[in-house]
Amino acid sequence: SRYVTIKHHINGAPKQSDFEVQTVTLSLSLDPGSNDVLVKNLYVSIDPYQLNRMKDYSASQMASKYALAVLPGQAINSYGVGRVVASANPSYIKDDLIVGLIGWEEYTLVRGEDAIMIRKLDTTEFPLSYHVSTLGLSGLTAYGGFFNVCKPKKGETVFVSAASGSVGNIVGQYAKLLGCYVVGCAGTKQKVDLLTDKLGFDAAFNYKETTDLKSTVKRYFPDGIDMYFDNVGGEMLEAAVENMNMFGRVAVCGVISEYTDAKRRAGPNMLDVVYKRITIQGFLAADYMNDFLDFISKTSDHIRNGRMHVIEDISHSLESIPLAFEGLFAGDNIGKKIVQIADI
Ligand code: NDP
């Protein structure tokens, strides 16, 4: 089985040349009683947080300690959809489709003790890739963060950064369905047009075209921001806090602009936070696993009835993973970045 690994730790923006493909031999005969499952990987998720796992801890001040490190030469696990090719686990039989923690590799041997990290996919109502994007962890992140942390009410104002990205586009669509006023920012005209023309955002702007973020954000929120869903950190968080309303809520989902630069940090005006009684709360998708079934049922219904669009950006082949990953930090992706490794 071929797999993608890092050649060395990565500090700064990742490049394709930081990665290589290696090969490992896997046996099709699994130990009876081991509960192991051998999975052929079909679609895998490409996520910004993976970069924080690839850093050199000693050299970096970044948050690598928060996720299991990736070492050079090791396979890199990631969320995805696969098909069972052999099973010593009574819960799975050959040809079952599964979703969960697999990896940037052709086949994943899911050990019995890790079988809790996968689950059977018992519907083929939607394309399989949807279970990596809007019906996968990106969707759960948007759902959990928006509804639990932002605690939105109809008619309130919402600002979303990296809004055409995987999590961002879903947050904006939930917010519109609830009846909020929604503005997103993104890095190209094509992305901005997608937000307003297809996804129903009330407005959107290209943050790369402004030199004064604070006044740009103010222009889009003359009555202030009630909720900011932060995917990028840095100056965007500062500009949002400056424009928050009383009792505003900031859901800190991620700070991608800080992942590639260990010195970059948001410095929001904390006096604003005090006087405006702003809540700033970080969260992880994992916090909302108990909401998973509720999330799947409501979101599937939105998709089924054409109320939500699924925005995906799929490339093909294991070899394309490094380029796909590099592209996240250059803003190449529109919607959820996925690599299809194999046909079913
Ligand atoms: P996206 O699909 O949004 O892809 C990343 C996008 O971020 C790029 O397309 C780019 O879009 C934007 N971006 C890249 N670099 C910068 C920068 N320096 N400044 C501003 N924007 C930048 O990724 P995801 O939706 O998967 O992730 C979005 C955020 O959510 C990340 O911070 C990620 O770590 C976090 N996350 C957190 C989770 C949690 O459990 N808390 C789970 C999943 C994701 P553009 O063209 O707009 O610049």
C-alpha cells in the first residue's frame, strides 16, 4: 500500500517537495479475534490542522501539542470514506462502506482498538464524498460551532471568514436558513461571487483587496456584528472584535493565518471585549459528537430539499495530496478539499 508522508518537519507554508510517497506491505489475512478491519480508501479529507501536527515542536511556538504529531516516514491519518476489503471484526463484512479515521494512503489497517473511530455508512443516498464534506466533520464543525457557541437568533448579524472554504460555506448557509444577516470574506472574486450568487450570503468581500480591514468590516456591518465565526485569526479577528455588538459571540474555529507563521498572533482590543461583554470561545468538532445524528438528519434534509448546496473541490490520485494540501494555505480550494484516491 502506498502512503503520503512528510520528509521532514514543516515550519511555515507547506510545499509539495516536503512530502513523499512510500510503500508498506499489508497482509490480507487478518488475525481472527483481533477486530482489525482492512479498508481500501476512496475519499480523504485535506485539512489545515494537519500542518500543526507536522511542525517541529522544539522549533515552533505553534499549537502542535494539541494534536498527535506526525513524524517523517509515518502514515498520516485523516477523515475519509473507504470500502472494507477484509475484516476480523464482527461489525463489518467485506464491501461495507465506512466513514471515519483512515489516512492519506491506499489502504488503512484499522486496528481493533481503533475501530471506534470508524462507522458503517449505511446510505448511498448522496455521493460518497458528501460524507467527507457537508455531511462529514466539516459539517459537524460548522453545526456544532455555529449553533452551540454562537447561539444564533433569527435576525442577528453573522460574519464568517474563509467563508467559501469547507467549514465557512456551511456556517453561512446554516445562518441564512435561520434568517440571519450574513457577510463572508474570502480571497478571490470567484469565491466572493459564489457566496452572494449561489449560497445566498447577503454580502461578501475580498479581504485581499482591502488595506483597512476594520473600516471594511464596519462598512458591511453598519449596525455591528452579533456573531463572528473565525476560521483565520490574525487581523481579521481584531477587525471583527472592533465591530462586535454588545454581548457579541466569537466562535474560534481555527486560525489558519497563524498556522504558517509562528510569530503571527491576533491581538484583539480586550477593552472592547470587557465593555461589550463579548464571549470568545474556542471549540473542537469532537465536542459535538453527541449531536452527530441530529446534525446528519437535519443537514441531509436541507440537502435533499435543495436548501443547502454542497461545495466540494475534489482532486484525484494519492500523488495529488501534497499539492492539494499546499493549496489550502494559498487559497486554491473552493469548498471542501477532498482527494479521491480510488474508485469504489
Ligand atoms: P478551508 O476549506 O476554509 O480552506 C482554507 C482556506 O483558508 C483557504 O482556501 C483560504 O481561503 C483561507 N486562508 C488560507 N490562508 C489564509 C490566510 N493567511 N488568511 C486568511 N485566510 C486564509 O479549510 P477548512 O474549512 O477545513 O478549515 C477552516 C478553519 O477551520 C481552519 O482554521 C481549520 O483549522 C479550522 N477547523 C477547525 C475545526 C475544529 O474542530 N475546531 C475542524 C475543522 C477545521 P481564502 O481564499 O478565503 O483566503
